[in-house]
Amino acid sequence: MTEKKAWTFSKNCRIISIDNYLRESNSDYIVNTKKLRHWSDLMKPLAIDLFCGAGGMSEGILQAGFHIIFSSDINESVKLTYTNRHERLGLHHGENTHFELADVKELSGDSILRAIKDLELFKGRSIPTIDAIFGGPPCQGFSRAGQRKKDDPRNLLFREYLRIVNEIKPKYVVMENVEGFLDTKLQGYQGVKGKLYDDDMVLPDILLEEFNQIGYLTLKPKVLDASDYGVPQRRKRVIFIAYADGQATPQYPEPTTSNDTQKISVLDAIGDLIISPSLRSQFNPVTTDYQMESQNGRTPTTKNLRIPNHHYTYNHELSKHNLLITERFSLFRQGESSAMLMKRILEEGLDLRRYPSLLQECQNKLAQEYSTDEIIQRFLKKNITNQMLEALLTKKNSRIKLLSTGIAPTMVTLPDDFLSPFENRILTVREMARLQSFDDSFEFLGKRTTGGHRRKIEVPQYTQVGNAVPPLLAKSIAIEIKKAIQRSSNVLNVI
């Protein structure tokens, strides 16, 4: 508390010291231990996280030294995960933070500020100006994977984000999205202030003009690769940063692991999570720095402590694979995709006698056309038809076995897409979370996985992980925002 006199506050249009602010706001505040703890929260920049999901962005915001006073998402499953994590970190709903389970269209600046004002944290005092709003409107409508529609209703969620920014007027705004955002166009888009945009205008240009319309300056949007910021995964995201007139100009974070020798490999990240003790000793004889940081925790509690995993690994349950599936997975070499595997089998052939369950599967599917010996010989002599390949591998062609010495590809929401490089199985939720840079103490709640039409309405653990912003990427961005806040002024404007 030796630095507290360097900070000043505005109270009733007067600039006063922290000591006087506390004394005039609530004379009991200094006596109450809980409120003293709250005071340490007020010493941090204040942030709002919209479309927070399970909390990847929030983890990075907290690691950068912000205090999250309001967050919101529409899904019940992510609420369970998010609020459970924040309770463990000392962020208690109604006391020093507020989580709102709501459609963003139902939120308003007034309702958010009322929720903040009702917190125990601000009892007997005014609400400071919000330092930053972070958010990533759901990206499915902008994704380059699959069909995109100009009139996809999900595309309009970023307008709701801008509307709330306009109503709350934070000092800084951060918005992240997928690369597809850069070339997405909308039909008949009407801005927050009522401006109509041409149908051929791309979203980044619309967004920059919209920020200008509501009084914000902007940096040029930039694509950041999470692997350049200590995340063991090539995951590119478009980042937009805006700032109110009069605030210091922020910067994008400089890469910290841009060179191949600096990057965190799959083995560096998850080698200690290998199930087989013998394989674990073989591949991961020494715990890496990244593994140790994951085990000990990076995200601070409100008491500035870390939560270690206490030698218990959350969300590391294995999927049950039968012999057929296990043999099929064993065909993959490290770094090999389904397409690469099929090409190799066509070029090199395959001895099906080494894979009895797969041989039986091929027999069952090809019995009307080929005998067992004919199937074996055709695969050995590389005389393989597409029908045979399909019987062997199924139609799924997006699967890949990770390369242990390389960086993981972008973690998506379908667990079957990624195979462990060490064992013949799909990744666990924890392994995917490690590759996203979540702490081991971060527990994902709700169903582990789901399928079919349920994927449209449920957000199971794998999806929560795959949809998240990597915490270490979020941290790097948030640190730059915090630096800009500190450069701007040591005066806290109270509204």
C-alpha cells in the first residue's frame, strides 16, 4: 500500500487522495477485513467480459492484472464452468463480480451498470469508469470453414457488442474473432447510430467506421497467432482494439515465442499427461516449464495466490475405444492426417493380418465381392479400391494424429478430430485445455461431449475448450491495454 498516495480519485467534482476517498465513502471500510480485500480489487483496472464462454479470455485478463466486475454469456453449461472457476479465484457473484446469464440483446449499458452498482464492492461509493470491455462475438457466422451467409443472425451479434460499448463508454475496447471476419460482408447492415452500409463493404471497414461513429479511435485490425505468445497451438485470431479520445494509444503485443526454437511443442505441453507410465517415462522423463506452470497455476486469486492442481488432474477421463477403433487409430503416424494416411496406404499397401479387428470389419463390409484372402492380398499388393479404403477407415477425413515435436493445429470443438501422438486414442478434455494454455486447476463442467442435433443447443466440455480464447494470448493483449491505461492517467473518473 506504499503507492496509494500516488493515486487520486474524483469525488463530487473534487480530486482527493485514496485515504480521504475511503474515509468519506465509508468510514467503516478500513475496519472491515472483507472490504479491505475489496479495496485491493479496486486498485486494479476494471474490466467487463462479454460473450465470455467458459472463460479463456477472462483467464488472460485476470493474469494481466485486471479485476473483472461483470461478465455474461447465454449458455447454462458455460455459466457452470465460468462461475465455478471464479468462485475458486475469489470472485464471488454479488460481492465483487457479477455474472449475467442472458442473450446479449437483452443487456443494456444501464442494466450492466446497475448490476455493478449493486455489488458489495461498491457499497457506499460511486462506480468508477470502466477501463476496458473485452469480447468475442460468436464466430460461426464468420468462419471460413463451411458455408457462410451474409444474413446469418450470428453476424449481427457484434452490433450488440458495439451498442453496449456505446452505452457504457469504457476507456478501451478489445474484440477478437476468427480470420473469416476480415472478408465477411453483410447485407443491409445498419449501424448503432443508424448508418446504412453498402452490401459490398467488408466487416473490418464497417467496424472501424462504427467505432468512429461512437467516438473511438482504432488501431488497424491485426491477425495474431497464439503460438507466438507461448501457446502450443497454431491458432490465428483477428484482434480489434479501440480507445476513447484522450486515452493513451495502446499497442498490439510483441511476440514472445516467434522463433521455432522458442515455441512450445505438443510434447512440451502434454507429455506428462500420457496415461501409460512406461510411455510417459519414455517420452517425458522430465517435467517441462510449461507443464509445471500449468500444474502450479498462472491465474491469480483475489489474494494474489495461485491454485495448483494438488496432483489431481481434472477433465482427464478417457473415451472408451473398442479394439476396432484402437486399431484404426494405430494406423496413423505422428503428424499424419486422414488424407495423408489414405495416400500412404495406396502407395505402400497394408498388411491387414496385423490388424485382426480391421480385417474382420473389411470382411463384413466387402464379403459379397471379395474373400478374406483376396482382401488381404489386395491390400498387400496396393491394389486397393475406394470401397476398400472406406471399409478400412470410414468416411471421416478430418482426423489428425498430432506431431509430438511440433505445434498443435487449431483446437476445434470435435474431439474425434485429434489423436494423441503417444497413445491410440483421442485427446482428453484436459489435453485439449493444456494445448489452449488453461491451468490444470481450471475445471470444465457439464457434459463431456455430445453429438448429433444436440450440438446445436448444448455446449459440452470439449466445445467449451475449442471455443475458448487461449488464456496466454488474451493475457498478452490485456497487458498492453493495462500499460496504456497506466500511461493515460492516474486519475480515476467517477460517474
